[in-house]
Amino acid sequence: MARHVPLKFADKLRDVQLVLDVAATDAGRHYDFGREVLPGVRVVRSEVRGRPVVFSLWTHERDVAEICGDAAFPATSALLAIDAAQARELRRAGVFVDLSQFTRSDSTPGLYYALFDFASPRQVHKVLHRLVPSLEPHDDRLLVA
């Protein structure tokens, strides 16, 4: 059973989802490590065969602990999350997101996450290629982030 999510955090989750919904409609590029859209939350965006793939990158320790469902969770730099509904929609469109490399959030049903010890734009981009194997390979020197 999922544990209780505090109302204030539930509001933040809802606001982040609204931002992600809008980001999924924008014209894309291979990789975009976006600006902070809410305190401690960035949008990380990519595109596969014209289909946007959007993630939320959470950096506040309290938010990371809330999503992980454990306030005693070891300190980590960030958490990259994707909604299960988006992953299913992408799969139907032929874009594979490897949810087996994510952890399912017990506190936030339908949310999957990957933890980062170090979350620079380049590191997140590198991991994104592992999580979304259908991203086209490219020369890292072309990365603008």
C-alpha cells in the first residue's frame, strides 16, 4: 500500500506534471537539460523519432526522500523521474524506455525514478542514453547543455 503523501508535496507533484505535459508538446531536440521550473525541479527533455520524452529531475533532499518513500534514504544528488503513463504511451509509439532500470516509487504511484550521485547535464545525458536505448547515438562533443 502506498504511504500518505503530504498535501503540499502532492501539490508540487501536480504542478510538475502540468509543466511536463506542456514540455511534451514543445518542438524538441536531442537533449535539453532545462532550467529549474519549481524549486529543486528541472525538466529534462529529449526526443526519439519526433516523439518528446520528458523527465523531471528532482534535487532537493526532502523531495528525493519523499519520492523514494524513505526519509532516511542516503544522501544523493538528484532523482530523475518518469510517469508510467508517459512510458506506456511512448512504448505504443515504438519508443522504448527501460523501466527495469528505474525504481517504482512506493509513495507516488505511477512514478518511476533513477538516482544520481552526481547530476551534471553531461552525466544525466549519459544515463538518459542507457534509460532510453532508442535515443540516437551521437558525438558527445556536439552536446550543448
